[in-house]
Amino acid sequence: VIYYIMAIIEIRVPSPGESITHVELYKWLVADGAVVKKETEIAELESEKATLTLVADEAGKVSFKASEGDSLEVGAVAFTIDTSVKPREEKQAVAPATEVVTATEAAPATEEKEVKSRPDEHANVKITPLAKRVMEENDLSLEDVMNGLRRLKRSDVEAVLAASGVSSPSGLKKPASRESKTDRMSPLRRKLSERLVSVKNETAMLTTFNEVNMKPIMDLRKKHQDKFVEKHGIKLGMMSFFLKACSIALQEFPNVNSMMEGENMTTYGYADISVAVSTPKGLMVPVIRNVESMGLAEIEKAIMEVADKARKGKLSIPEMTGGTFTITNGGVFGSMMSTPIINPPQSAILGMHNILDRPVVIDGQIVVRPMMYVALSYDHRVIDGRESVGFLVRVKQLLENPTDMLFGKSNGEKELL
């Protein structure tokens, strides 16, 4: 909402959704008094359900009307913009860069040339938040960890540390410290805490486990990956197979796709699957809708879109509500086995874990296969043991026979392309 008072624009707190009357000013993204361009991100707001970003609707000088941590009513003025003050031209904006070069003039010519080349060399490199944190903790630069990659993950940085035999800048032994830090929990984290406790207290939650031989999926991906990328412009990952398998199993075991509402139980004929995404601000669970009607490429693109929005704090309330089932992947962090907690008001959640080569018996022979433990946590008030076990066994069957799952027992792998 924008109000004009002479050359001053008031930027007010928008409504993040129904029933939400207050938000918390989580962080200012610019300094008070900064002169910014139009559409510059100015502040991050957090409600109990989502993160919002306030942007400058016009160019000018920003003046804060609240502090970080303040609780603001919807409609309250967060900051103003004095449009009579214009940002400097682009030519003037390069002055700081000139100062940086000047500061390095005393360095050898070869080093100066190297410094100048770095921005262009790594301009398109994407770094995940977790990778950036590990780099900062270990005082690593892009030059230390780059190996022709265009996207840096935490595992890439950790691989460099492992190869160098370094666990931290000072080795295993650190100076003794008695420091501690206390911060107020964000609204998102406080709401998540309340929800997790309520699930444990208000549901009859049980977990059943199984294991999946991932070799058929890994072989299928290896065989078709290049052509899949060429046709669809996106890689074929593991998660799309799990979403597709669950969407099929949910149709066959409808109680797993049901929810309790008082004394009633609602069963859904569609599979709106929530996907847990870890972000710097906490766990987000965006929803992929009507998975039962989607192909693998469509699922992969949908996952990439919502995950990117989640990490940037751009998810809207509708994008995080209405799921009928949830999948969470602790394997990306190295988890071997866990008992995931139900995402209310849903009745079940599937937990994926890391893939490890293990000896298994197939046709009477001991062989090594890439195996993954899977876990289904469910509300026993809605789902019986037979249904929960049957659902997980069906998911296992579909994942271990991906061609049957995708093409109805026909030799239709060409459809992947």
C-alpha cells in the first residue's frame, strides 16, 4: 500500500494472509538513510506462516519507521521514501571499485591481474546458503573450492576440506571459549515449534520402515539423463520418482491421503504433495499440486520452482497450504534413518534417507546394491497398520520397478525423452 505525501512515499505492511494481523520486522536489507533504486529490496518481514519482502516502489532516500524485531500491525508504516533524493548515476557508482583497485596497487602485478579477473571468472557461479556458511566458517574463497562447477553445494566444499585434511582454519584444536549467544526465535520458528509439539501430543503417531533398492532408478537416470536434459532443460532427479510413486500409492490407499476434521474424515481424490525444503530461516513445505496427473519433467520443474522460491523467502501462503501428503528428504544431510513428524493437518509423511552401498540377498546371492531406508510416519487414528505397511511396500515396488510405474509394464522408456 502506497501513500504519497508531497515527495514522501509511505510503505506499509501488507497482509500476508487471512487471520494474520501482525508481522515481525526480521531484518533491514539496507542502511537507514540509504538512497536506493526502484524495486530494491528494503526489508524482510516474518509472520507465523511466511516471509515477506518489502521493496522500494520508487527511487529515493529510505527512512526507517521501525526497528528489527518490532511487531508491526498490518497496514502500519514500515519505512518512507523521499523521492526528491535521487540515486547516483551508474558512472558514479563505480567509484568504490576504483578504491579497491587502488588499495591493491602495492601488490605484485600478477596478483592484481588475478584479482581483476575473479569477478568475471565466477560471475555465474551459484552458491547454496549451506555451502556459503561452510566456506565462511573455514575461511575459504571461491578460488579455493572451484573446480569448473557452476553450482556449489555444501558437499563440494566439504570434499575440498576432506581432500586437504583440514577440518577448520585452526585444525582440530581450538582456543577455549565460554561465549554464548541468545537470539529471539523468529515467528516462523516459534510457530513450527508449536506445531511439532501439538503433533506429538494430539496424534497417535507411529512409524513403519522399509528399504528400497535404488539401482533401477539410478540406471534409468544414467541411461536417459543427457537426452532428458536436452529435451526438457532440467536434470532428472530422484525426488520426482518418489513423488510419482507416492501419487500412485495414495490412489490405492486412500486413507493415507485423508485428514481428520473433528468427528469427520475427508479423503482426497487427488495428490497435492508437500515437499519439505530446508532454508536459512527454517523448514518450508511448499505444495506440488495434482502430482498424479504430472510427468517426471513437470514434477522436476515444479520442485525446482518452489524450492527456489522457498530459499529466497518468496513463497506465498497459498503455495504452502492445502497439501494432502508430505515427503521429506533427510538424506541430503547424511541421515541414514529417522522418524519424520507428521505435517498437520495431514495424516502421513514419507521420510527419504541417504543411499549407501550395502550387501543384500537377491535370488539367493549376496550382492552389493545402493540401498535407501524409507520411513512412513502416520496418524493411527486415521490409518491402520495394514494400510500404512501396504502403502510403503507399494511405494517400494514402484521405485524398484520404475519402468512399470511410469509406463504401465510396457517398454516405454522412450517416453522419458
